[in-house]
Amino acid sequence: MDKFEKWLNKTLMPLASKMNKNHFISALSEAFMRCMPLTLGIALLTIIGYFPVPAWVDFLNSIGLAQHFSAVIGAVTSALAIYVTYNFAYSYVNRHEYNGHTAGLLSIASLLMLMPQIITVPVVKNIPTEFPKSAVVDSVSNVEAFQTVYTGSTGLIVAIIIGFIVSLVYIQLSKRNLVIKLPAGVPPMVVDSLSPAIISMVIFCLMFGIRVGFSYTPFHDIFNFSTQLIQAPLTGAVANPWVLMGIFTFGNFLWFFGIHPNLIGGILNPLLLTMSYANIDAYAAGKPVPYLQMMIVFAVGANAWGGSGNTYGLVISMFTAKSERYKQLLKLGAIPSIFNISEPLLFGLPMMLNPIFFIPLVFQPAILGTVALGLAKILYITNLNPMTALLPWTTPAPVRMAISGGLPFLIIFAICLVLNVLIYYPFFKVAYNKALEEEKAAVELEGSETA
């Protein structure tokens, strides 16, 4: 273990340090974190509007409120790409000590410039008043509009790319002082508004060139290009439950050696969000969610309850401890763990660089994810409520499970929780027996010194 630890410190730690200092990864993580007030803000309305009780949903439809819940939630989910591209450009440019707000606005404008802005709508004549009957399409009308398919999760990859391009161009041109210089007496607000005008022209000309260039390709626009060649293959790989379990297992492996798994999360989040919002869109339309297995693995098997390491089982095991050390640690770590905050236990035991806890910490996602998938197949779960993706990450697991899939999902959770305890208990027993011996030895030593 010592040799292995030295090898990891020599190879992984420098890589992790470089990635943490990387402006792209840091700005990307910050971009999604800055979106949290939006998703958390609509969490309550999400629960009310999509509570998994058919009678309640029918009632909302009957009084005309369902469409308003959909509109409010859609204001966040259907415009996610716009929020992310602004946040990314703002964060990236700010890190280079330039005006992040201007870069963010230019990024939004650039994203909208590249979108298709014409929607073809059929004009129908002889609209039937009784059904079933067929209508006749008289003509086709072009309507100017931005499609939410591009402003939402589907446009997320393009939003990140555009935010990055705009940021790079903005920083490079600012370094070369390609700005309009105004007299000293001009108010700062006016200076901030007018000085980057030339930079804006260069960026918009670049976006015009990109738009025209893609129009001559079989993809027609950058969004189709991204979906077909970048986003779809990556999403397909991550949507595989075994790949997803492997990613989370590797994240916990890094945690064991003191490397925060957010390192992986910054790269993985755009794909997970894309799939989550695709699930939400399908569910809101009354269709089965397309990424059901991803939901099951993510909700039950991948650090979704108790924080990193699925520490609910550890907390329950700690109730058996006779060691004073672990009794006190239980008081400190139990409540945070209920709300998916595992750091008090990770650092308090400690679990990091502690060979006793290597197996339960690292392999929980793979074990519980596999069991959850098997149980979902046995219970024939064909659909879940994906709106729980908008709940705060601190939502206790039983609450999330009940809203996600009702009684069947609570059954899966209960079985996985028992398994979680069984995995943790033997390793924890070794740890607390060792601590108990140390405490007894300390008491005996103190007694002999007193005598």
C-alpha cells in the first residue's frame, strides 16, 4: 500500500494539481455552480407541479395550472444553454482579470447568432371539427423564432464551445489593446460600454463566418454538427450504466487518495445535465424517460445518498460502536450525512488513505448500482419521475426516492441500504476495535502514571 500510495502521489497528484489550475475546467465547474440558484429556485414548484400522484396531475390539468407549472420550469430547463454560456465566459474572462460581464453578453449573442431562427409551420385548411378526420395542408409558412431544443440541454455542448471561443478572442484582443480609448472625463459606465466595441465587431464577424461555413455542410448548422458528431457519442457512452458506475468508482478511488472527485464532475456534468433534461422533457410530454438506467444508477448507486461513499450505511454501523472516539464522531457526522454531506466522516475517521476503508469507499457505486439495476428489472420499473434532478443535492435520500418512483423505488432503496450497512459494518468493526484498544491502552497508561 505504501508503494502504491507513493506511485499515486508521484503520478496523479501533479495531474490533479494541473487540472485544478486549468482555467477551462475551473470556469466550467463554476458555470454550472452559478446555475444552481436557478435549479434550486424552481425545486418547490417542480415538486408541486409534477408530484407523482395521477389524481393530483389530473387536478392541475383540470384547473389550467399544469401549463403554468410547465412554463415556469421550462424557463430554466429550456434556456440552460444561455445561462451556461454566459457563466462560462464570465468566469473564464474574470480569471484573466478582464470584464467578464461584457464577455458573457457577447457569448449569449454569439450563441443566438448561430442558431436556426426560422421554423417551418404547415398552414392547414379544412380543419376538421369532428375526429377522426384528416386535414389538408394548404401551404407552408416560415416563422421567425428560436427553438428551445437549441437553447436547452441539447445546445449545452455548443454553449460551452462558444463561451470558450468568445472568451479566448476577447482576452487576446484585450491584451492587444484593441479597444476604443475615451477621454479621462468620460464616466466609467460609458467607457465599459464603448471600449470593447471593436472586439465585439471582430467576434460577431467570426460568428457570422462560422454560421455561413456550417450552412454549406451536410449538418447545416453547428448544433446538428455537435449533436451528431460530439454529443451523441459521448452521451451514449455515459448513458451506459456500467460506464457510469466505472466513472463514479474511479471518482471514489481518487477521493481515497485525497483528490476531490469534482475533478471528474466538471467534465461529466454537461453530459449528465443533458441527459437529465432530456428525461425531464420526455416526462413532461407524457413519454417514458429515455435514460432510465442512468437515473437508477445515479439515484441509488452513485454517491446520491450520504455523499461520497454512500455513508448512510457507515452512520448506521457507527451506532454499534463502543469507542468514545466514534461515539463523538457519530454525533458530528450523522446529521450532515443525512443531507448528503460526507466530509465530516471522510476526514474524521479518516477514510482517505485508510486501508481499512478502501473497499467500501471505492466499490460502493459499482455494487449498489448493479443491485439497483437488477431490482429495477425484477420490479419492472419502466418509468421514473426525473424532476428530482432539480431538487437540491442536499435532499435526504428517502424523500428523493419517494418522489422519484414511489413505493417500488423505496423498496430498492431499502434493500440497497441494508446491503450498504452489510458492506460497511465489518470494515468499521475492525476500525472501532482498533480504536477501542488504543483507548484502553491510553486509560491504562494514565492509571499507571497516576499510581
